Amino acid sequence: MSSKVVPAREEGAPAAPAAGAPRPVLRRRKLLGLAGAGTLVLVVGGVIGRAVDQGVFSANTGPAYDAWRAWDLPGADNLDLVRAAILAANAHDSQP
């Protein structure tokens, strides 16, 4: 039998890994957690990207607001009243 002399390590110094030490294994719980976190990041990123693409964060712009910009065009004609009526608060409200 041979006896090895192990040098004392200083207090607070990290221990050196043994030559034949097993590598850390990715456990199922850790893998599922990482997969869930990645999926969450992809879903949230996709929702935010879709909202930006649809103009959710741009106030008072886009084709839905064209009627508000076009109802009072110069050169008043009878269609101005129709355009204003379309923009009324509800079907029973005929305010211009």
C-alpha cells in the first residue's frame, strides 16, 4: 500500500477537481425548466413582435383612423355629413 501525501490547501481556496471526477449531468427537472423558460421567451417575443407589427403601440395612426382625418376635407359637399355620421358615437347618435 502506498500512502499519498495531500498538501493542505489554504482556507477559502477552491478545491481542485479530481482527475476522474464525473461531469455534472443535466437532470430532467433542469432540462424541463430550461425548455419552459425558452418557450416563454419565444412566446412573449412573438406576441410583442406581432403587436408592434399590427401598430398596437402607435397611437392614432393606421388605416382605422383614416376616416377621422378624411371626413372634413376642403370643398364641402353632401358627403361630409355622411362621413361625419359614420364617426358618430353609436347608431342612435346622429351628431355631426
